[in-house]
Amino acid sequence: MEEFLQLIVTGLVIGSVYALVAMGFALIYKSTSIINFAQGEFVLVGAYVCLWLYTDLGVPVVPAFLITMCISVLMGIVLERVVLRPMIGEPIISVIMITIALATVLKSFVTIVWGTQIRIFDPPIFSQSALHFGSVRISEVYLWTFGFAFLFLAVFAAFFKFTRVGISMRAVANDQQVAQSMGISVKRVFAISWSIGALVSAVGGILVGNINGVNITLSDFGLKVFPAVILGGLESIGGAIIGGLTIGILENIMGAYLDVYMGGGVKEIAPFIVLIVILMVKPYGLFGIKEIERV
């Protein structure tokens, strides 16, 4: 039981970061109907930019974090304006290929500038010392990661619900034509959606980078988030959060108990096993909108 509780806690920590990145993924899809396959590269770029500022240039952690956020927002706005806005109205396969190409470009840029070796935040931003809660032992870095992930989730949940911009984004997500007829700038909402998607991904990259280090494989995080989004439903931001937490716990438990029988690697493929099952049983996810066409 103690081992199981430890796995649950660790899964919740990683799952909270999945939820954060998945929220950005779902937000972009909900507002623009675009599946962003470059989400993992947003995670990668954010982690490396913060590490470069903090470790290489010696910028204090808070300014380094804030500068990274500003760069991420700017990157999201520029990419939406220059690369994706001209694709409005084009076939969906063309837009998907654009995001895949964008992922490749960003990953190549990171490889050229920072290489492929694993790097760590030096000195560590969060302490690695362990705290004991009864029989469960939790590293301080895990607690900080969980806390920051949920802080950002709460902030953006409040932003979507209570601010004027958030209400505009929800209106565009429901019906773009109606929102435009009410004076809402759909293009502005698109830009904000991409900037928030880039921002939350960068935060996720920084948090995960403090746990596992930073290298080029961090971009795979975007693919592992995809099952979380599908589980919750592509159109549901709340569902993406629940899906992220669920996937984090499931992959941790499956990896711990099945690696012995499968020879390892179960943790890496567990999210995609869940993805296949979800698509077979409930294609629209737990909170997705089921579309019915009548002829």
C-alpha cells in the first residue's frame, strides 16, 4: 500500500504538468480548430530559454522565469501571425502539416543552439531533499512542481471564466461567426490562444526540466500530452486537466507493475495504450462534444 500511494503521488505531480500543457493544447484547438503538433517543442524551447538565462547567463531565477514567459508569449503571437493566420480557410491537412513542420524547425533550432546533451539547472531552482508525510516520501521539487502547476491552472481557469478576454475566447470557441457579429476580434483571440498555449508549455518545460534535466527528448512531452487531451475531450479545457492527471497516474502505476513482466519501457508507451482504448470505446473523450450529422 505504501508503494502504491507513492506511485499515486508521483503520478499526480507529473500529471499536473501534463494537465498544464494539455490545457494549452485544448485551448488552441477549442479556439482555432487546429491540432498543434508543435506543443512539445513549445515545452522544449521554454525549458532551454530559462536554463540558458538562469544557468549560462546567471540571471536570477525570478527574472529568468518572467523573461522566459515573455519570450514564450511573443513566440506564440509571432507564429500565429506569420505562419498560421495565412492558413485560415485552407484544408485541415495542410494546417496539420504546417504544425508538424513548425515542430521540426523549432527542434532543429534548439539542437543547433544548445545541442542534445542533458543539462540541469545549476544551482537547482528547487531543493531535492525529501519530506515525509506518514509513510509517503516526497521530494521538495515534486511539491513545488505540483504547486506551481496547479497555481497556473487556477489562474488561467479564473482568467477564462471572469475576464473580458476570457469570455471573448469562450464565445469564439462556441461560434466564431456569432462572436464576430458581436464585435469580437477572432484573429485577436487566435493570437491570444497561441500565446497562452506557448506560455503554459514553457512553464511545463521548466517544471519538468527541474526534475529530469533538459535535453532534446523533452519535446516528446507534447506527444505524451495528446492522450490526456483525447481522454478529456479535445474541446474541453477542464477535461484536459482531468485527463492529464489521469494519464500521469496510470503511466506511473503501469510502469511500476508491468515493467517486471514486459522487460521495461511500459511507462513510455502506457499513455498511447490508453489513447487506443479511449478512441475505441469513447472517441470523443470524457467531456468532448459528440457531433451528429444528419443527411
